Amino acid sequence: MDMTPAAILPADPDALLFGRIWRPDRDGPSLVRVDGDRLTDISTRFATARDLCESASPAQALRDATGEDAGALADILANTPSECRHPARPWLLSPIDLQAVKAAGVTFVTSMLERVIEEKARGDRQAAVQIREQVRALVGDDLRDLQPGSPQAAQLKQALIEAGAWSQYLEVGIGPDAEIFTKAQPMATVGAGSAIGVHPASVWNNPEPEVVLVIASDGRIIGATLGNDVNLRDVEGRSALLLGKAKDNVGAAAVGPFVRLFDGGFDLKVVEAITVTLSVHGPDGFIMEGRSAMSEISRSPAELAAQAVNAHHPYPDGLILYLGTLFAPTQDRGEPGRGFTHAEGDEVRIGCDELGTLVNRVTATDRVEPWTFGAGALMRNLAKRGLL
């Protein structure tokens, strides 16, 4: 994997970035700021990413924080992939820690129709080909101007019910309430350079390239990063009640490489115009490319954030929110009509100029580095270091 700074960082050299690294000399993680080609450990000022994000002005707080040099960015990035890691040197982690990890589903028309197809195919990717044509013949695929929850959306809903084509995925795609679900537990996300996990029993799965909002407990959207909402399409297609099994697996929530905080040159309007690119390079020579344009999202990021955190759904440690994806791969890999699914060793790159590049390699969930360092271990480590 290309883990050089030039390949990983945003195009803007003035982007205000924070992340987390594992420090073997501290036997635990540290919060870091990107300062050019160096990383500055600011954990004596902010013990956790959660603490920084909960400050009154995270951008100013990050700029003002003092700390110690943690090493060269290039060296730490190069030491991150587990297959070439020196265990006595620091490596990159996911940039978030104690925040809840939530995701919004069915936020783009294409992905909404693909969820309908999954449901009707009951997880059978071969049956999905014919169903895809049937659904699009009935519904069409140009629903971009349809406002979820509007009278026009209600009329379409009624027409689909009468045609016997209504789906729970259309309900959250064009109805008044967004789908907001738990993607992973706090401390369970993986960062750039780490392996991502696909359950070995799955035969129909895919990456989901997404913009991820970073939201404080009071609902303020304070920054953004990239995410891969790794999904088992066959499992979710069998039943929406299996969403947890399809989504919440070890290594299945990738976030990074760094969080870019909102400041004078980067805000929510910029996020709303981002186009995320995706590439998958397989060890078999297979290549797939795609894109997801935030301009085509059905609900605004601000609306999704407001539905995720509010008086009815408080998150005292804040949260991150995957915003969903336009990308839903139908490209065949191998036998015609079988569609796309991951292979062991696939390299997945998700990127944009504004946020950098999140790169991961696919492996089976039972071969991902075990997740053993949770919130309790973090608290014990920080207390031992005198940071609490």
C-alpha cells in the first residue's frame, strides 16, 4: 500500500488535521496534530479525540495545543501496515476513539434502489440482475429531485404500495425519517493502512466509500473525514433484521486517515460539494473504480446530523456519522451475472482532495488484528500515564 504523505494527505497544505497514533513507549494511543512533515503529540492537553472535539472551539484548541514531537509523518505512515510493522515504533490508528459510530443508510437514489434489489433478491446476487431491471422499470432511477418526506414523495409511496412494489428501503429513502444505525462500537474503528474485515462466509459484499461527519455532543458539526462502511450485501439482503451482522464486524468500519476540522478554509459547504473516488485493485488483476458525489445526496448532511443527535438521542461523547454512498457496484468479477464481491488481498482506496486518502487491504474477519483495546483499556492506560 502506498502510505506516503503525498498519497495520504489532503491537497491543501494548510488543512487543519488531527489523528491518533499508537505509541509503544506509552503502551497506548496518543492524539497528534499534523505539522507539516511531523506529528506533534498533544495528549498532555487532550487525552482523547473526544476531549478535543468537545472543546468550545476545536479548531482553535488544536492550533493552540502544545506538545512533543512524535516523529516524522512518513515514518509513522510507513510503519502502519501490520505486515511490515516494527512493533517498537509508532503507527497510525483511526483518528477517533470514544465517540459513538453511527451511519446513515439509503441516502442516495442509486444505493436506495440497490437496497430494494437486495431485499427482493433475498441476498442472491444472481437473482439481483433480473430484479434490478424490474425495479428500475417501475420506479426509474432519476429520483434526485424528490425531497424525502415531501407530498410528492408520499404520492410515489402510495403508487408503489398499490403496485405491490413498496419496500422498507424506499420508506427510509423517500419517507420523513432517515435510517440511522450503529456501525461499530467506540474504539472499534480501524484507520488508514490497517486491514479491513469481510466475513469469509459472505459471497456478495462491497466497499462503501463515504464522507464521515465528526459531531460534538451538542450537535455541532466540527469536521469531517473519510470512511469505508464495509457491507455484506448477501447478509443484509436476506433480512434487514440482520443489519448488525452485515455491518458490525471486526475491521468493517474504516475511518481516516485524519480528521479535518472546520476552519476558515473548510466548512460544511465544502463537504457538500465533495466527490469521493474509489478504486479496488485485486491480487488477481481485477480493477474497479467508482465515485460518490455529495451533491447528489437526498438529505443534507445537516439534516442527517440533526436526525442522529438530538434531545431524543443524546451522545455525551459525541459521534461520527457516515453519510452514505452513491456507489453500488454491479460490475462482474469473474463469471458473468455474478456481480462484484471482495477477494482476499483487495486494496481499497477512498479519497478526495479535501480529506486525503483512506487505504486499506481486505482480509477475512477472523484474520484481522484482534480488537482488544476498548474504552476500559484506554481509561486504564491514560490513568497510568497521568493523563486523566
